[in-house]
Amino acid sequence: MNIGRKQILIGLSTVSMLSLVACQSMEQGTGQKASATLDSRSGSQAKGQVTFVWQGRDVLVSGKFSGLKPNAEQGFHVHEKGDCSAPDATSAGGHFNPDTKDHGMPNSGMSHAGDMPNIKSDANGNATYTAKLHGFAVNNGPKGIVGRSVVVHRDPDDYKSQPAGNSGPRIACGLIK
């Protein structure tokens, strides 16, 4: 009987250690921050400021934008390359997608890491933005966004068209640092 109890205790200890190791391997943040200043592209007047703050497994994304189409929605994504040098921001590459998933609704588990909710502008073409997202990290690791770019598109993301949501030309772009 004592041998059985001892084996159970050893088994439970092993399970506890494996659970601890598994939890430690999940990326989590404790306040790491990054930001981007977005400049106009594709002949637009759009510009903005975005901050990313890592909070556990989520990232709080906040931003302020101007020069957008009034009373409209614009697609908003993290792109794979930290390069906004092209006049149309195509140098930023495609959406950031380290898990090679289809494009989709943010936080659905069925989307690119770089998929974010649309920006909604007011009657003057200004917008304030806040979203809590997961699927990426505020660092420069494999799932990290530091060193990549963030892009505003002219049209709303439909969250279903592949590979990028049919959100039109890139009207603002900024390096995340």
C-alpha cells in the first residue's frame, strides 16, 4: 500500500513540474512597450501614433489618427517587415503571420497575428483606437512585433477575403520600435 501511495505522489509531482514548465514556456509580458509613428503613404494625408503594451498574454493597442476618410472604417494591421520606405508602403510586406494562418477576425484563433480591428474615424477624419489583442508579443522574438511595421489601409477589412481582407491601398505606415 505504501508503494502505491509513493508512486501516486511521484506521479503528481511529475505532472506538477510538467505543468509549471508548460506555463513558463508560454510567452507573457509584464508591461513591455513599443510604439510607432505612422506617416502618410499613397498620396493620403493619414498619419498617427500607436502604442503597444504587453499585459500578460494580451497586448493593449492604443492609437490616435488623423487625415482619415470621415465617418469611415479603415483596415489596420501589423505587417511582416519593418520597412515603410516605398511610397505605397508595399515595402512593409504582407500581414505578420508567424503561425501561417488564414486572414480573419482578430482574436478568433483563426487569424494572422497581425490582424487587428478596423479603425473607425469621426466626421473630421480623426480616430482614437483601443484594442486588447493576443497572438503576438512586444519583443523581437519569432512572434514579436518590434522591428515590424504597422499599416493603415484606405478601406475597411472584411475579415474574410484572403490573404488580406480586401482593405485597399496602404495609406499610412510606421516602424514599431
